[in-house]
Amino acid sequence: MAFDNPLAADIWSSKYRFTPAEGAGDDSVEQTWTRVAAAIAEAEPPKARRQWRERFAEALADFQFLPAGRIMAGAGTGRAVTLFNCFVMGTVPDDLNGIFEAVREAAVTMQQGGGVGMDFSTIRPSGAPVKGVGADASGPLSFMDVWDAMCRTILSAGQRRGAMMGCLRIDHPDIEAFIDAKRDPARLRNFNVSVLVPDAFMQALESDSDWPLVFGGQTWRTVPARDLWARLMQATYDVAEPGVIFIDRVNSRNNLAAIETISASNPCGEQMLPPYGACLLGSINLARLVNDPFGPDASLDETRLAALTRTAVRFLDNVIDVSRFPLEAQAEEARAKRRLGLGVTGLADALVFCGIPYGGEKAAETTRRWLGLIKREAYRASAELAAEKGPYPLYDPSVLDRPNLLELDEETRALIARHGLRNGCLTSIAPTGTTSLMAGNVSSGVEPVFAFAYTRKVLQPDGTKREEAVEDYALTVWKRLNGEAPPPADSFVTAQTLTPAQHLRMQAAAQEMVDSSISKTVNCPEDIAFDEFADVYVEGWRMGCKGLTTYRPNAVTGSVLSAAPAAEPVPTPPAEIHLSPRPEALTGSTYKIKWPDSPHAVYVTLNDVGGPNGPRPFEIFVNSKNMEHYAWTLGLTRMISAVFRRGGDVSFVAEELKAVFDPRGGGWLNGRYVPSLLAAIGGVIERHLARDAAARADLDLPEGGAFPAPAAAAASRACCPRCGTPGMVRKEGCDTCFECGYSKCG
């Protein structure tokens, strides 16, 4: 079949197409569907495989059912990858050996394609005594930096960088530092972070009470709940993180609460999982199931939806049996509970086809109806699978008393009572970014349409971005049926035109019908008042949401998508990026770096341009006689100069470069350890920016390098290139790390 747009074809080719070095691969998306269907049908008895291979291929056809990316990319390829997208790692021990074993396990999991979540609440707070070594603990954030450094080096399943979620309880003594951590643009860049908030805290907030910060049964100090909440909300208001997980609600509504405790989430928040928990993801494309779109009889085909749900449950259940697992503990957990995460995508487009404005009461009611049907059919399919193949090994009939099952109709409950359940949990709603784009750019998950025509920034393998004009599937169908006639504005609503209350209404409606959780962003206007913003989270808790993530566009958060004007649902040309023209002559400074491993010095020239607030950097040149450096220094020169010429705050450039560690080891410059030549260049940029700032303020700036003096505290000293721990020392002619034993002798 032909793809609806070039971007869809690009995504299939780059992410999901199987192209082996030898032998036949996927020449078309139909062959991808055939490959995946055949691989998943291998879990069936030999005599039934052909039948289910055809059924699975029929469900995949025309993008009706979208298995998550790991399944599409890995099934039937013979590669040593997992077909699971989501993992939560084991409980992080509060000792050095255990922590680094947990880092290793996370690295192995990400290398095979799994995103990971961790709860760092088990690590003792900063300043706590470490018995036996006469030292103080560095706290969970320092170890999160280690995870972050590890993640930077892992290419997940050969295709993408790893993804992580870091969680911390709101009663941990280091919670304030955790809340503020991502204000530093160079820190925890590979993490999403969320605060675990119990009901007791929300009650303390409502009663304006104090809140104890506790570790190991000891209260470290007490803070006003309102002040702590304001700090959390301010960070989220400013930089869009941390998110919030209402952890008591997660556990109280978990089907498996009798046999597990959840304390962390996968990277996108739709799967709250126990230690070593794993979950499969797949989405039913509601936009492909609407009959007579935009017509007088437009409606979702509920018979097709029911049949597709049953097939999808069997498909995902089979994946558990054919998938590899990075760790045996993950395999045991998955097979013991057989957890699934069946969800939807294209909800907003389906509502548009039916003339129902997203965010209204009718949209919420319709969402409950459609997702309620999926819930019912998923549980029935799982009960029938239990009759055929047996229930999940840890099945207990008392699961019928759990909230999600108490809400089922009597016929479905009776079926479960007779046969049990094949799967401990069945539904969640994941983000479906690239698979939805591949399916013609249908609206993602249960999100509203971001914009009916927009420019998407696509990350290139070299780290640069290109822009691609994209059209939403609903608008494509409208044009196919109605030409250039303007679409109805009342149903063509976008995320930016919705109020936070309308976003919450849709999330809460969907959450009622979902076992696990939902990946959903509550978009807020840039000028929303802070108090109104903070109330979004309180109201979400009251409405039954399990977690919340908001997005308020501002200079810090930026945007992945550049939308056409909200009032114009028809395509407009993508905006141009304008770089300031270069004046004929510029003044600046040239800095010399004598890198230990290079026979030739590296010269960094930074030229400034005048502005209303004084000098600012305009361009950079990095030169050396060492031709080994030519390609990357030229690339660095062009990219950084482009950033400078666009203007704005460019301090992040220095921070990003200073975070680069050379796995071969760094070098000593002027008595200071620098982790890489790129970090040294970052230090030069930092020094130059400081001089510009001093010039603007008419201050005297002392000479010196960009890195802390040797007399600085240990926490400011160089970080080990292997484990990331601060405190590298020069010992017996070698750069040595006492934490992990790394040594590089000069």
C-alpha cells in the first residue's frame, strides 16, 4: 500500500523495516505485517498457526492494530532484542555494589530496546552516614547522574538512545533537590522524572499541615506541605518537570495489589509496574474504524472494535511467549502475571470524523463508551484464553474483588469466575508517536490533535534536525472527500484551543476504563496564572487520575512541533529559521588548548557581535594542525555558530560540551582534570561567555580556566569516565577513581 505522506514512509523504513545484511527483508509494509504476524503466531499450537497468522495479519492491515515499536521492529528478525517496550527495574539497593549492579541491569535492558523506570527513594539521602567507611552519602541524585551518563552511551536495540524514568517519593529528605534538578539544562537529560505523591500528602496539602521528610524510619525534618507543593509546581510550571504520580491510587486500583507493590513507572508514565515488571503495548486505531466519516451516519463500528480487541489480546499474550527478555527476573515476572497494555490511538481523529468536539461532555461520554467496550471485550477474551491455555500462574479468584473487575458487567464477571484470567492486567494507553505517524499521522493515543498542519522537527543521526511539513489524518480525509472546502471549525479543535479543564475531563474519562494508566499531557497556555496551573494537579487527583504531566510552552521548554496558527486548520508553509547576517568585521578572542594526547594545539576563536545589552558570541572557529580532528571540528564550528547566530540564551552549549566524557580518559590542563577535549572546548566557551557578561556589567573578571580550582570541594572535582562519580585524583602517575577502581596511567 502507499503511505499517506513521505514522513510515514520514512518512519517505516528507518524504524520498523527489516533490512538484514544478507537474505530477504521487508520490501513493503505489507511484508512487515506478514513477518510480525508469522512470528507472533509461533506461540500457537502447530495446527492453529496458519489460522492465527492470517487473523493477526488481517488485524495489522491498514494500520487497524498498531503493536508497539519493539514488536514491529524486532518480531521475526532473529535479533537478540526484547519485544517489550516497558520495564521497571528491580528495587535499587542502598549500597554501592548493589547500585552499580542495578546500573548494569538497566544498561542491558536498554541495549535490547527496553525503556526503564526506577524508584530512587530507597537510596539514603545526601549527608547520611555511610557506616564502615567514615563518609557521608552523596544521595540519590548523584547516582541518577551515573545512570544518566550510562544512558548517553547506550544505543538501544541499534536504533535509538535509551529512555528512563526516575521517581522519588515526596517524603524523601532529598525531594527538594530532586524537584529542582532539571532546572539545570545539562543534568539528567536522559531522564523523565516524577514525584511519587501519596494521598496523605494531598490531605496534608488540603489541611495546610506540615509534612515530614523521612528515611529509614527516621524523620529528618518537617516542612509545610503547601511550601513543598509550591516548589514542585513552580518547577513544573517553569521547565515541565517533574511529573506527578498519585502512587496510592496506582496501588489501590491495581488488579494485582494482593501480590505486588508498585513504586515506579515506565518512561512515559502509562505503565506503573512492580520491581522487574514488564509490559507489552499495542494500540487499536480508532480512526480506521469510523464508518461514513464526516457524513450524517458517521459512527464507530463497534462490532469491528470488539473483534479487533479480542484478536489484539491474543496477539499480545502470544508476544510474552515468543519474546526475549534482557534479564531472567523480567522473564519470570512477565510470565507469572502475563500483564498486557492494550490501548488506543486516533481517538481525537475518530471524534472529529463523528463531529464531536474533543474536550466536551459528549466527547468524554463517547470516550467512556468506546474504551468501556474495549475493557469488556479484553476481559472476556482473556477469560476465554484462560479456558483454552490456562490462567496466569499467580491467578487468585479474589481478583474479582478488585475495583477494575467489580465495574464489569455480570456476564463478563461470570465468565471470569468460571475460567479465571489469562492476564493480570489488560489495558493502558501509551503514547504512539512514531507508529501513529506511520499510520498516516493519526492523532496520538488519547491526545487531542496538536495541529491539523504543522512542521515537525526530525532528529537526524548526526544530532541535527530537519523540518518536515505534516498534515493530520483527519484533515487528509476531509480533503479527500471535500476538496478545499473549509473543514468545520467546531470539531476541528486543537490542543492549544482546549482549556486545562477540558484536557483533564478527557484524561479522567479514559482513566475510568483503563487498568493501568495513561500517557497524556495537559497543555496549558503560556500565560496561565501560577495558582491556576497548580490547581490542575489538585483537580486531577480529585477526578481520579493516577498521574499528571503538563506542558506550558516557554523559552525553556521550547517545542518539538511548530504549529500553523490555531485558527487556521488548513496547511501553511513551515516557518523559516532566520540566522543573523554576518557583519563584515567582528572582534573576539582566540584561546589555545594544549591537549595531552595531541601533538598539536587546538585553537578556539570566539567572535562577538554588539547588541543592546552588550557583546554576545556570534560565531566560533575550532582549528588544529591535527587532521584527525578536522571532520568533527568543522561540524562543531558550523553547528555552534548556527546556534550563536540564532541568538537567545546560549549558555547550554558550554554545559552540553562540558558533560562529554571521553571513554579513553580525559587530561590534566593547568592542574585541573578535564574529562575530554570537547569538555575543554566547552570550558573555553563558558569562560568567554563569563567575560561577555562581565563586560556587560562593567566588572573585572579574574583570569583562569573554566573548571574549578584544585582547592574546590570533592563534589566539584573531575568525574570518572567509567562510573561518573566525582573525585578523580592523580596518584602514582595515574588518574584514579576510588569508587570503581578505574585507572588511566600517563
